[in-house]
Amino acid sequence: MDILFFLATICLVLFMVLATYDGFYLHIFKYALFNREESIFEHKTHTARAVLFPLIVWFLFIDETQAGFLIGVSLAVLDIVVLAIDAYSEKESRGFMGGLPRWEYIVHLFSNAFHFSAIVLVLSIKLKITDSVVFVTTVPASQAKELFHLISINVIPGAIVLAILHLVLLDSKFREFWNNQRARIDCC
């Protein structure tokens, strides 16, 4: 079981690196999708996913109750639905730049692959399949499990900050403040 925790940890870390690059640097800092009329829907889907992510981490990765597990699985399913809506809308959203650049599309593929791989790995840890599917109530303690829990707990604050940033950028007053501050930065 340790290998599953190590793999889930690696997937979670790789997702966070790619999601921060894509969700913060590209979408908010560089392209400012929230400022473009044609991209506001994409920003809203990213906001929904940014809000869902720390909840998924908490309920599915950290919480060890069956109720938390069911909530986490439900949130992960909702995340898949929002991802599908987001992917469907991106062609129109990125018309101003000639469509989604191929390299950014690849970042999205890998980011989502790592995100959902971490979820599937956690599902494989928390479910036991015999004659029926059973929730595993206790997973034995190990260094791999502790590392996964440590990383999971530590990604939540940053994920919450990114979710809040997405949310407040929906407000025109904060958007104006952000744009004024962003204009003061010459690079990137």
C-alpha cells in the first residue's frame, strides 16, 4: 500500500506545480482571462474547480470517515463535470489569441492527468473490492501515508488562496485593483 501513497503524493505535487503555473501565472497573471468578455465563462469554471480542489483534498485525501469519503467522491465527480464544461468552452474563450496554444493544452492534459491520478490512487487505497465494494475504515499507519497526509494538509492553504483570488476577480472593484497592481509589474 505504501507505493500507492508515494504515487499519490507525487501526482498531487506535480498537479499543484502545473496547476499553479496554469491557473495563476497563465490564466490570471499573464492572460488575465477574467478581464475578457469572451473568457469570463472560462474564468468561472476555473473558479468552480479552484473552490472544489481544497474540498476534495480535505474530504477525500485527509478525512478518514466514510461520510467524508462519500462527500469527496461526490465533489470529484462534480469536478469532472465542471472540467468537461470548461474544456468544451475553451475554443470560444481563447479566440482573442487564436485558440488555446498547443503547449498550454499539453499543460492542461498533464495537470488533469496528475489530478485525477491522485484521486484514483486514493480510491484504490480506500476501497476494498471483494464480492462487493467496501470502504476501508482503517488504513495502517506508515511513513508513506504520513507523507501523503502532510503534503495534502500543506497544499490546502495555497489552494484556498488561489480559490479566493479566482472568486474576488469576479468582482469589478477587485478586478480594477488587481489590474492596477499588475500594471506596476514589468516582467512576465
